[in-house]
Amino acid sequence: MIWANLLHLSTNMWVDYERPRGAGEGSYYDPSLRFDKDLWEDLTKRMVAAGMNMVVIDLGDGVKYESHPELAVKGAWTPNRLRRELDRLRTIGLEPIPKLNFSACHDVWLGPYSRMVSTDAYYAVCKDLIHEVAALFDRPRFFHLGMDEETPGHQRRFHYMLVRQGDLWWHDFLFLAHQVEAAGLRPWIWSDYIWHHPDEFLARMPKSVLQSNWYYDHSFSKKVRYVEAYLDLDKHGYDQIPTGSVWADVGNFERTVPFCVRNLKPKRLLGFLQTPWKSTLPQYRDVHLEAIARVAAARDKLARTRR
């Protein structure tokens, strides 16, 4: 069973360039890396102590890629620095998985290429980055492509809005997935496209793509569309890693686990992913620790029910 946590090296994927979505840290583009090494190391050690075995790393512009060094923010890690950290993570018992979010709502980290979406230049850069990151991570099992929240509503405060839809969304997504598979990895995405396009999603989404539907609230009524999506994906034969968070309700993860264990086929339920949705900075230490503690509680409770 996978017990994963999402941690951020870069956070330049939640905003547009020109206008912040709020006043708080993380709500604006920053040309420097927002990251604290000591907190990162502490959190990863605590994850292991809590029984977690995977860390999904949101890389963004936090790496000075050899193929596209122009994307790197000030303070970005070199490839060698990243490799050393990946070795440390494996040594302590965490499987590192890369994440680059290619949603047009979350791709400011792509710099000028975020405004070249669906062009030849864009496809070339995406291909370069996917293959370079796959090699940096020594061909991991999965590669998370993001692809969430590409809607007008999520970009309503942006000065520059870009939303792919219909055949173009599918063309670009399948291009990205193919690049991941060509590198020998399995594509992994956020599944929220299914919420508003269920028939289209179920007809066109390959079963080879690992799904992370996400729901962060309190009620797990099957009448809630976001909850129902777990059941739809299971019914149609998709492998899932359901995703909870402390973002809206601190106890959400502890409700996500039993709901999914009860309602999803065991062979399709690969594990669970926790998402604190905070930068790796000291002011968010308590949020990160709470997220890890909630995973430990859910994991321990599940183990007790199976004895």
C-alpha cells in the first residue's frame, strides 16, 4: 500500500505573473526559490516514522534543468543536487516520484513557454523536461503530470487566461502521457476533469494512466459529485491513489481512507496521497506536521481494522 505525501520544491504554479490571487505567501510569482532545507529533511524523516513510503516532489522551476536552464528561479537546485537528495530519500525508505504540472492553470513555472501552449515550441520543451526528469529520477514507477483545474473559473483573477478544451485538451494530455510512457514510466494525473466531462473522460482516458481523484471536505456522501468520482473510476477499471488534504478539513484524510477501502476494489486501490498544499517553509511547519500525523492516524486505524 502506498502512503504518499506531496512536498514542494517550487510553488510557482498557483498564480499568473501579473496579479496575485491573494495577499499571502505563495499567492504570487517569486523569482527566487521558496524552500527551507532543514524543514524538508525534518518532514521526510517524520514521514518515514509515520509509516509513509513515498514522496511526490513538485519540481516546477526549482531545478536548473540541463535542457532548459532558462526556467530556473534563483536558488534552484542543480541536477546533481537533486540526485543527491533522491539518493538520501531512497536510503531512508521513501520512494521519490516527480511531478510537473502541465495544466494551463498551473504552469507559470514554464516561464515564457506557459504562453506558448499547444505550439511546436511548447511540445518540444515538455518532451525535453519529461525525459530529463525521468532520467534524473532513475526511471521511477510514476510521473505526475498534474492537469487539474484548467477552467475559466480557476483563472478568473489572472490577467492571462488559457483553457484548452475538447480535442485540444485530449491531444495535449495524450502527448504528455505518451512522453512519460516513452521514458518507461506510468503517467499519473489529478482526475478532476471527470467531474464536468464524465462521459468524455471515461471514453477517452487510457486505463494505463494512474488516477488521483481528490476531495478535501467533510461529507463523504455518495451524492457529492467529487466523492462519486471515486466510484465512477473504480467501476470503469482505473487504478487509483485517492487524495486527501488538511487544506479545508484537517480530518479529511482520515475519512478518505475508510471510504475508499470500503468502496473501491482492492486490486485497483494502490494507496493514498496526502496534500498539505503549503510551501516547504518554516511558517507552515505545523500544517505539514498535522498532515503527516493525519496519515499516521489513518494508517494505524486501517491496520487495526484488518487484524
